[in-house]
Amino acid sequence: MNNNNNNSKGKLKQKQNKVELSLLILYAIGFYAFCIRRSLHLSRHHFSKLYGLRGGWLFPPRLNDVSDAQWRNFRANLPLLTLVFGVFTMLANISRQCFHFRARGMSIVWLFLSLIYLSYLHGACVVFILLIASANFLLVKIFAKAKYFPLVLWTFNLFFLFCNRVYQGYSFSKFGQRWTYLDNFRGTFRWHICFNFVVLRMISFGYDYHWAHQDSRFDQEKHIQRCHVCKSGKICYQILQERNVHTNNFTFTIYLSYLVYAPFYISGPIISFNAFASQLDVPQNHYSIKEVTWYGLRWVFVLSLMELMTHLFYFNAFAVSGSWQMLSPMDIFIIGYGVINFMWLKFFLIWRYFRFWSLIAGIEAPENMPKCVNNCYNLEGFWKSWHASFNKWIVRYMYIPLGGSRRKLLNIWVIFTFVAIWHDLEWKLLSWAWLTCLFFVPEMLVKSATNALQAEGALGGFIFHELKAAAGAITITCLMVANLVGYVIGPSGINWLISRFLRKEGLSVLGFMLLSFYVGTKLMFQISDAKQRVQ
């Protein structure tokens, strides 16, 4: 009798879930249909007031939105980059196959190729990079065994992070009149912008060398038992990162090739020294040739989506031009939502492009953006999936050394302040960091409370589920505000944004936003449940 009741309850629940899923999908279709229609209308009627639009090749005479400098430069240089990295990876792979090079041999090959690349990008300014990198190498080698080594390492790298920005990459003339002529050969790309990534690598090298002299806390056997990649006979990235490489691999040539490794030099993804040196010695076996090829084809497909998006919707041009300040609250929401999606797609393409070439060369880095931006309903999940390789770096070299989960509420303020300063010395980025921390605190407190309180019974489970969805809607709204303040309107625009949405028309739009994000959060729950059932 009990079994029959349980079966009938199970079938009823499945039926309810199917009905709920159908309603959620219908709402989502309506939401995106409305947003697409309204975005097309806005782009068509306001294009004459927008900056950064150029002649497009799709649907002529329609214009293309290339108002974002980073995307414009990447897109324009894509053919040249493809040629350069195609030649580089071919030469590196031929060298490995013909001469059976291991870590030291491959480090020389990649150092030579990368310095050619850097000489084109930075010209004579390569000298600054090599001098600071050499000083860091000596500092690590001298102080690595000292207890106060982390303080020395961080002080040195933060000092140059600040100085590089304050002095705008320095001028040769400041070192004497006889060096002034070198200022005419500064290359095509500002070296101190790229050096932010070099700083992360210098810190990684320092810590990994420091830990190589200590007993490893990583239980490799236990990890292999739980990891489906390692069980299949392959080696996952976590083992490459956590397993200490031999101290003989901490040489100057391997160190320099790691700092200036061409595929990751401009934008990452970020890889630890342990993982880089390991794969320089033995190429990655996680991805087969077929999988790498499919990875590249998917990238081409996403590039076509980006081209379609920038030809039809001028989201970033609205943000850059400031024209959206004259729009209604509903249109401001649609443009703001579009800007977030444009930013996600832009970084997705840039990061995966460089990771693709590195995979061909036999070196795997963590995947940035493993999840779509529209499939994140909490701040922690968003941060882990947006710049995932940077998140892994922060966890390994900042979060755990600072005390980990024992001091989580304090750690996030230190970490996000560093992230903001690392990006640039701007108040709007600091405001983004502190707003994110401010929104993080209640989320962590709610998570702690929900973990302590277990929902009992069907009604309790239903209420718990609905509260989670409502919290997700609020979090997504806060996330949108934080990113728009940090990357678009700046801290001075907060009052303007709040005032627009606290009016009569704005309140109804705010309600529509929260309802839409509530539906989106519930859809994410459905996706998560489906994945668990498959596994």
C-alpha cells in the first residue's frame, strides 16, 4: 500500500515538474522574443546617435558595432594572429617531434618564439619586462625558504604593479638622454597592460618554488579515485597544478618561457607554473586531436554568432555613447542586459582562441567561462565560471594562504580589492569590487543559514525551493548593477540608475526584471537537476 502511494506521489511530482518546465520555457521564449524585437527597434532608430559603428559585411548597408576597443583590435588582428600562432605551434611541435625535446629544450624553443612576438608588440620595452622578471627570479631564489617569503613576494609584485601604471610603462629618457631614442621604438601594444598577467605568473612561480621545498598536502591517490578524467588513464589539470615539479625545473629559461609564453601572454587563460612546466616536459593528454579540432570548430560557430549580434544589436555602442541615459527604464534594462551578454561573448571568444592554440601546442590551461552567463544565479557561481582560471589562481595563491573558509567574510574584501587594482587603477573598478563584496556578504550568510536548516516535508521543500529562486533573482539583479557600475556607468552613475528605477514607470520594470530572473533561476534549477539525473 505504501509503495503504491509513493509511486503515485512520484508520478504526480513528475507531472507537476513537466507542467512547470513547460510554463517556464514559454515565459523564457516570450521574454527573449520581446528583448530581441525591442533591441532591433532601438538599434534601428538610434544608430545615428551612436559612436563606434562601422560599415558591416552582413545585411548591407547595416552597420557593425565595433565600439569596444578590445573586441575591435582582436577582430581586426585575427588573420595576422592566426598566421603567427599557426607558424609558432607548427615550429614548436616539429621541434618536439624531431629533437625529442623535454622541458628545458621546449622552454628554449618557446622563449625564442615568444620573444619574437614580444618584440613586435613592445619593441624596446621588452627590456623592462626582462629586468623586472630577472629581479623577481633572484628574489625567489634567495628568499624562497624563508617564513616571511610570501610577504616579500607580494610586496615586490604589488610595487611594480602600481609603478607600471603610475608611470605609464616608464620612459627611456628618464634613465638618461642617451637612451631617449629608444622611446621611438615602443612597439604596437603597451607593455605595462600585458604585464598584469606576467605579475600573476611571477607570483605563481614564487609560491610553487616555495612549496616545492615543503611536503605536499595533495593526496594524489585519493584524487585519482574520485576524478573521472584520471580514472580513464589521462591526467587532469588539478594534478598538473597540485603535484610539485622537481626543483631542477625551476630554471631561468623555463621561468622566462612561462612568463612570456606567446599563446597566453596577452589575455590568458592563467596557468600555474607547476602545470606549465609539467606539460612542457610531457604534452597534455586530456584532449585528443579530434576533441581539439571540434573545440576549434565550435569557436568558429560562436564567432559567427558574435558577428550576427554586433550587426543586429548595438548594445555596447549605446553604453559607450551614453545615449541609453535618454531611454525609458525598460529600454535601459534591455541595453544593460545586452551589454552583459556582449561582454561574456567577447571574453569567451578571446580566451578560447588563445587556449585553442595552446592545446595544439600540447599545453592545457583551465577553461574560462565553462558556463553561459545566463546560467549563473549566484555571485560565487558567476565568479567561478566567468574568469575561471583567475579564480583557480586566486584560490591557490590568495584565498587558501589567507585562511580559506575560516576567514571568508574578510578574505573576499582583500581578494576583490586586489582584482580591481590588478585590472586598473580606477575608482569605478574599486566600486565594482566593493559592491560585489557587499552583495556577497548576505549571500554567504543565507547559504550558511540554509545549510543549517533542512526543509522538511513537501510544503517545506516547496517553500525552500521558491525562496532560493527569489534569492537568485535578487542576486542576478545585483550582479547586473555591479558590472554596469564597474564597466559602464561608473560610481557616479549609481544615483542616476537608482532614481530612474524608483519612479512609477521604473518600479514596474523592476518588477518585470525580478520576475524574469526568477523564472530564469528556476530554469537553471531544472537544468541542474537534469544534469544530475544524467550523471
